[in-house]
Amino acid sequence: MPEKCLIVGVTSLVGARLAGALRADGQGFEAAFTTRRPKRPDELFFDLAHPESFDGQGFRQVIITAPVWLVSEAVLRRLWAQGMKRLVVFSSTSRFSKTFSPEPEERRIADLLATSEDRIMAFGAIHDVGVTILRPTLIYDEGRDQNISRIARFIDKYGVFAVCGQASGLRQPVHARDLATAALQAVRSDAAANQAYDLSGGETLSYRDMVVRIFEAKGRSPRIISPPVWIWRLGFGGLGLIRPGQNLKSNVNMALRMNIDLVFDHSSATADFGYAPQPFRPSFIRPDA
């Protein structure tokens, strides 16, 4: 008999990829998907802010792709009361990379991620639910994400892209398709129960080289300008004087991070459930492929 699996958050990047994979051939699962606006027979209404209204009996396996801080105690209790025994939740490596950010909002997000992860793990230990937390790095899905696709849109519009200095900071972009596969592998893995994993992409490259790959994927010759750090600081400082109501410090810090390594090891995920992400080769020709 197929295993019953509930995917919470079908409209997210990873949720959409999970839906595509499971609707195509099932992969041994009898799956249903939740959203606040159901449109298909296999979609159930679920508002994480009001979990008491959810009715989804019999789903022992649950994958939540919604932001981890929305997974409240009330959400967990509702899913557990209706049969949940195995849970996979997506968090982010920002829990670590933004812990010491100069931006208070980024530090708040890092703390929120850590607190949410701890709450979910504690619930699993008390209620005998096997919990796996997956922490992706730089997620992309051509035409849909706000990371790689945002750079691609800028290139389309202006034909050039500016980086900070050498932009030598290392990155490991990971495709939402690989994360969807990882979630299905993890939810079936006994070794992954009650564990947390960093999920980086299949290739490590500098921020500059990542931008070059995006130019190439768009069929363009790379046109990259590299103003030094002091130019970025001066430029945003001037904008701050012109637009005093806007907080532009975060923009400066984003630029400076282009020279900081954000690298994580996914070898434990490979060992425990076969995680095997692809190299960074974006394609914008067929974004739904």
C-alpha cells in the first residue's frame, strides 16, 4: 500500500516541486497537499494561523515547506492528533550565517530559526514523532526564486551586473528540485529521524563565478563591474542622505557579504539518506522543466 504523506505548503518553491514529482508518478506515496486556496481534488485547506480548522486524518508522514517559524505548537498538536508520526521541516542555514550579522533584523531571523527548530525537536521527543530538519543554503528555481532569478532579471533589464570588489565569497546554490528529492528521501529514512542537516548545492563557486554562470545561462557574455568596498559604502551613504527615511545599511551589508564565504557541509545528509544535489547549471529556457 502507498504511504500516506501530507505536503504542507504546496505554493512554496520546494512545495511546488514536491507536488510536481508526486503528481507525476506518486513515488510510492499517496500524497495530499495543503494551501489556503485549494484548487485541486488533492489539495486541502490549511491555515497555519488557525490549525484547529484542519481536517487531514491518517497522514503519518508530513513534510512542511512553509517557513519554519509558522510551525507553532498548535500546528504540531493538530497534525499529531490526526496521526503524524514522521515530520520533515525546512529551516535555513541563515540560522548560522546571520547569527552575528550587523543588522538587527537578520539577527532576529537567525534567533527565530533557532527557536523554531528547538521547539519542533522538543515536540517530537515528547510525542514520539521522528523529526528531521533540513536547512538549505541558497535556494533557486529558475524564474521563481528571489536569489538567482533576481540577478537574472537584473541582467535582462540592464545587461550588466555590479559586484562588490572581487566578490570572492563562496556560494553553494541548491535547486528546489534537489530539495524536494531530499525531503522524500529523508521522510523515509530511519537514520534521519531526530536529526538536522545542512543542505548545500552540488558545487562550490565564488559569488562572481555564480554571476558569470547566470550570464551564460541567459545566453549573454558576462559584463560585470566591480566597484570596491569604499565605493559601495559611499554610494549607499549618499543615498541615505537623499532618502533619509530608508534603512540602506542592509543593502551595504548584502554587498559586503559577496566577499564572505557561506559554505556548508552536506556529507551527513548524503550518508544518511542519499542526498545528491546537482552542480549549479541554471537554465532559463524552460523554467517548468
